[in-house]
Amino acid sequence: MSVHDDLTSVQRCLDDLVRSVKRLEHQLSGGGLEMRRVRTDADHLRESVALLREAAPGLAQSRRPDLVPIPDTPYDTTLWTDSDDEGLGARDRHAP
């Protein structure tokens, strides 16, 4: 298994843990301090795995940015009727 697969598996298990803790907390009607500690610990584990996922070697490098297709057709010229050509001045004036 790759690191990405292992982290995904851990994330799924933690999601199951959080769901189970919520059910248990509901069954125990809050559960007091002990239940709050268990819930907090489960939340800390989720945060730690998220940080680990960000810091995992190779994961950041293997992600490709989303590709945005650029059409070959010319843009609609009416989009720029109220603007000047940057660096060239206005169309009806000459450079100094």
C-alpha cells in the first residue's frame, strides 16, 4: 500500500470512530467528563491525520493541479470596449 492509501484508510477508520463516539455519547446522555475526553481525543486524532496528510512526503508532489482548458477561438472583443490597451495607451491617442 502507498502512503496515500494508508492515510485514506486511517481517515476512514477515524471517521467511523467519531460516528461511534457520537452514538455512545447519545446513549450515555452526554457521559460527563470521560465522554468529553474521548470525543476530544478523537477530534485531535482527526486533526493530526490531516496535518500528517499535508506533510506526507510525495503527496504534495504527486498532486497535479486541475487543468483548465483554454479555447482556441478568439475572445469576444466586446469584453474590452471600456478598457485601454495596457502599455499602449488609448486607441484614439498616439504615444508621446
